[in-house]
Amino acid sequence: MTRTFVVTGSASGIGAATADLLRDRGFRVIGVDLRDADVMADLSTPDGRESAVAQVIELADGRIDAVIAAAGISAPKPLTVAVNYFGVVALLDGLRPTLAASPSPRAAVVSSMASLQPNSAELVEAALAGDEKRALQIGQALADAGPQTGYLNYPSSKRALSRWVRREAITADWAGAGIPLNAVAPGTVLSPMTRELLATPEGRAMVDANVPMPLNGHSESIVIARLLAWLTSEENTHVTGQTIYIDGGADASLRGDDIWSHVGAA
């Protein structure tokens, strides 16, 4: 039987590339986005998330084999946290019981290299505690301090998301139900989100200073889509709880050759 995939953010960027790739491979895709999608819903609000879950399950006739949560924004305001963290988590939680009924269930989300950037620890902890009201209050305070401080909403949302994946992947709800749950963390991707920033030499220099990519430079969305497709394929039976940096070497450039020192030697 043909596998059914749910892809959020399917109208543009990584989500669109992933939906197209899966359809080209003969799979059924239910796209979720604000517009131009099978399910049109606003994942920044509780009502929108509930509506998305109900519509997806109805369209899928109760069978979902994989969920890929690619919807996200990078605005310097709390809306970013609402979409990037709470929208993703609520959708996965809502679809998980249906997903678990698949013979080969899989789930993956899109985090970011920004998860390694400076962030608001307070906001991250509020998100992980499931306190959306508090998280959005913190995000608004950051936004009120100006765009540079407001940008912390983005890396904070992605740090929280990667931590949520690592925490939840090994629980009874996910690993216990046979569902690999992973995140991918792209470097700089050529997409509508980055087009304006990369349009000038100054913008490109700033981006490359923060996200150095020695292997092949900036990537196209299809590069990320291929990894998401494998992580949610039947071939992936044991990779779980991971944030996989698909970043042209940015993580290795920024964090160096030793990320284990904090563990200590015997």
C-alpha cells in the first residue's frame, strides 16, 4: 500500500521541495499550510492546530505513515515561537495516535543551525514546560527590545524543538510505539525566507560569518528534502532522537572537533 505523508509548510521552501519529492516517488502527500495546500490552517494558534489535525485525519481516512513538520518562520517576534515550536509539537502530538497505527510510522521536524546560536534560556524552558502563554510573553519582551534582541525568538524556538525531539524520542509514546522521531538542522538554505538577506554582498557576508559552510556553500531546499525523505522512510529503523546537521560543515566549523569534553574522561 502507498505510504501517506503529512507535510507542513508544503506551499514553499523546504516543505514544498519535500512534498514534491515524495509525490515524484509515488507517495501520497497531504500538504498543510496557510494557503495553496490540501489542509489550510494557521499553526500559530491552538484552534488552527486542532483544525489541522482533524482535517488531516479526515483526509487520510485514518491512515498516516509519516509526518514531516517543515512549517516555520524567522520573524523577530513571538509568532516565531508559536509556529516553530508550539505548532510543531501540537501537530505531532495530535497526529501521533493515528501515526502509531501505521506498520512503519515515522516523524521528522525541521530545526536549524540556529539551535546552536545564542538564545533565551528562559524562553526555551517555558516552551519545554508547555507554557505557551509564558513563552509568548517572553518572546514579546525580546521583540520590544528591538529587532536584534527580538531575533532570539528564532534560535530559542529551534533549540527548544531539538531538545523536545531528543527528550520525547525515547519515550513510550514514540520509541515505545515504534516511531523514529528526528530533527534536521539545515545551514543556510536558498529559500523565500533567506532570499532578501542573501540579495546583497553585505547580507551574504553576515550570513556566512555566522553559518560558515565550507562544503558546497548554501544549499537548495531539495538537499534537505532528501534527508527528510530518508528519515521518514521504512529504511530508517534505528535513527531516533537526533538533530542531524545538514549544513555544509557549519556545525564542525563552529563547535570544532570535540563536543564530548563535558562528559569527562575516566
